[in-house]
Amino acid sequence: MQLEFHQLDRRWEHLRARPAGRQRRLLASLAEAGQQTPIVVIATDQPDRYVVIDGYKRIAALQELGRDTVEAVVWPMGEAEALLLDRSLRLTEQETPLEQGWLLAELEQRFGYGLEELARRFDRSVSWVSRRLALVELLPESIQQQVREGKISAHVAMKCLVPAARINVEDCERLPRSWWSITATHGKRVNCMPRGAKVRR
């Protein structure tokens, strides 16, 4: 079915990072071949209003191309079930621990899932769930937003900013600004991790 953008509730957009390179490739593909894969939505109790479950990158690219509508498929289920099903269908994609933490945190806070239930749903241990939830609580929201927008890669956030946040949150928030300043001045990439340091996954 065809949906106009104003019909879409994008409340789950913050669960996905949007790497700049991948977004550029998607934009080029949509410009050349059009939308090949529908987004996934679920119906709401409001007429002609749908919650987007999957397809946020496609929506952003189509809007950038000046399109008015998006092709969508409606899943006949509730939000929590749709989010979990979508996640299970994307297991071949390389999810980052931060993206996993975002989803776990929403399922815990919005739908009241406990640690044991989340562990069962994700087929993981309670310890694995706890570590990802702690990761979301540890990183400042300003850093997480930059990861979502593709300004900082999730890999860099995990490798560099999580260890910094464990030591000092304010220093963690200042680090990206210092990198950009050094890069702009010298054109060099900054090695942000001490030699031999490791990030707990």
C-alpha cells in the first residue's frame, strides 16, 4: 500500500544508527531504481495512522529525493511483537551493542519487560541484557544522538567513548569536539584508545 509521510508515526527512529556512507548508497539506489522493498508498519487506533517498525533509512532517503509517498506493508500485530519480529528477521545484519541496548531499553521501559523476559526473547543471558542496558545508561544522550545521526559511528562510540564515559562523562562529551578540531587542523585520524585497551562487548 502507498502511504503519505504525514501518516507515519516514527517513534522508533531513535533505535537505529544511520551511517552516512550507507545512507548515501541507499539514496543513489532509490534515485536510480526507485523503492524496491516496502517499509514495515503497524496500524494504530487512529484512522490512517501507522507506526513505522522498519524502513526509517528508506523514508529519509525518499524525502530527500522529494517523493511524497512510500510503499508499505502492514503487519497485523502489536508494537512489542512487531519490534521483536523485525529484530529476528534482521539477524544477518551487524547490529551494534548500542543499537541492541536502545531496543532493550525501550522494551523494558515502555512495555515493562523484565531482564529474564528480555533474555528469553533475545535468546541471550541476563548478563548480556544487563550489559547492553548499562551501555545505554552510561553514554551521554548527546553522544547517542550523534551516533543515530551518523556523525559518530557506533564502532567508534564503543571503542573510544564508552571507556571514556566510564572514567569521566564530561570528558567523554568533549572528545568528539577535540577529534574534529584535530582532524580539521591536521587532516589526521585520531587514535582514541590507549594501546592494549579493550572494550567489553
